[in-house]
Amino acid sequence: VQLQASGGGLVQAGGSLRLSCAASGRTFSYYVMGWFRQAPGKEREFVACISWNGETALYSDSVKGRFTISRDNAKNTVSLQMNSLKPEDTAVYYCAVSTRAAVTGIRGRYDYWGQGTQVTVSS
């Protein structure tokens, strides 16, 4: 099972980036997929997640209204559109899969993790 995140980079404050995560090795169509991030010296924190059918999404307060999560079950991918980026969004972003039925922001309920992609927002 592999989760491959991509799309990170360097962007100025106010700019946008789109992260993608491709899952391989098994089908995650019936599982919750999510994004977390970890800034230097900080714990990994929840960003967003989406239900298996795409009908329910959950966001952290810090990104609500700026980030949008989506998924394509046919392609086994999940994406994170990040707009109005701020320097405090700088972190390594990880995609993850939870085999539980309900959307959740609890890190311990995610079973599979990708390798992370760096997002740097300059002021």
C-alpha cells in the first residue's frame, strides 16, 4: 500500500497550490481520506478529510474557507486546493487514509500515511 503526495512547492503569501495524493496497492474508495501537516518543531496536525463518497468534508478552523478537499475514486486520488496561503501554512503535508467509516480529524484513527510534500509560503 502506497500513498504518494505531490504538488508542494514555494509560493508567496496569498497564492495558491494544489496538492494531490495517489493511492496504490489497494482501493480506498470506501475509506476516509485526509490531509495533515507538520511544521518544524510542532506536532502533526489535522487539516482536512473527506468521506468515501465525497459528500462530507471536515476542515480545521485554521484552513476553513481557504482550503478545499476533493477526491476521485475512479483514480484513487485525493486533492487539496489551497488558496489564500499564509506563511503559517508552511509545513510538510501528508495524505492519509482512515479505514473507519466516519470522517475524523484524530490522527490516531488514520491507518495509512504518505511520505509528505513540502509547502513553503513566503511573506
